[in-house]
Amino acid sequence: MRSSQQKKCNGQATYPGLFITFEGPEGSGKTTQCQHLAEWLQTKGQSVLITREPGGTPLAEAIRTLLLGHQPSSINQPEPREIITPACEAALVLAARAQHVSCTIIPALQKGRIVLCDRFFDSTLAYQGFGRGLNRKSLTQFNDFVTGGLTPTLTFLLDLPVKEGLQRRKASSHQNRMDQESLAFHERVRRGFSALARQDPRRWRTLDARQPPEPLAEEIINYIRPFIFKSLPGQTARATGGGL
């Protein structure tokens, strides 16, 4: 991997590292596949950082706890907790991302590391845009402001039917506030991910997440192998404009 300093090219900031994201509906196995890919890359001598969204720094993790763990109180409690509105939800996600990108992702990319991120901005478009119905253009503009326009070089979409994914989540001990949303909400999110992948097929790779973890990991590795070892010198992470 190249160890050059951050450069400017056609108005874009480029970094010597590689930024790969994993996206998908609930229960699609993103976290597991991040770990599998990281372990394989490390056996090939690559320096890898695994991170996630919301999260990735102490402050961003605190926002994650507030965002995903917040539950309205029952009607029998004297002081019911307020429900997080869609706009507030989006603002919290983007606030966490501002800290995450500035303090974790960009420093790693500047050092030439491969960054594997469990969710990034595409999840904001899928959940808060397609799922909640917020204006996707406004979300994109706000995201570009807080990230400087940082865009993944490669995104894996782990796709599976919504009911199957929610059943997986129900069987695990990692349920959160999003898991309790309606089936219709999760269907909108899944359709949103598919629409985003169709809009940018050069960046996205859609995979069938219904298969067991091992063959899915092998499929990811086989896809990324030539990308890592042949195309990496010309595939630096990019950022355009923005407020950072």
C-alpha cells in the first residue's frame, strides 16, 4: 500500500488508505463479515481498522447508546420519556459521524490503513431517508458538510429478506430500538439499500446474506483479492469539499 501523504487532486482530498463499508438490513451479518475480512487481510500483512456507525469514538459511542437504546416509557410511568423524532434521529447519527470521520477514519486513511466500517452514510439514506421519509437531498448535503464528502471506495451490500433478518436479530442478544420498528419500515429500508446499489454499481457489490457466514466470507475475499493487490495503488479514499 502507498504511504504517501494526503494529496489534493481536482479539488478532492485523497488518502493512501482504503475505505470499505458493509451495509444491509438488520440481521444481515455485517459485523461478522467485517471481522472475517479483517482477519484475512491481516494474514496478508495489511494494517486494518474495524469500526462501526453510529460509534467509533467514545463520544460517538455515547451517541449510539442514546440513539439505539432510547425507549419511550410505558404509559403507567409518571414521566414518560419522549420519543426521538426522525429529524432528531438523523441529527444524532450525523453528529456521531462528524466525530467518527474526523477522529478515527481519516487519521487511519492518512496512515495508509484499510478501514472496514460497519455502516456509513448509505445507512442514513436507507433508514432516515427511505425508512423515515426524510428528504434525501438534505441528508446528503448535511452528510457532505460533516464528512468533507468522504466516500467509500467499495461497499458490500449484504441483502436478505426482512423477516429472516429480524428473526436472526430476535434470536440474538443484541436487539436495539431499530429492531422494534414495523415490518413496513424495514421493507422500505431494504428497498432503499437496493436502490442505492443500483445507482452506483461501480462502488457497490450486492451479496446474498441468506447463505452461511463461511461461504459468504469466501465470496467477499474472492471479490476483493484482485482489488486489494492490483488496484489499490490507484484507488485512494476521497473527500470533496465539506465543513471539516
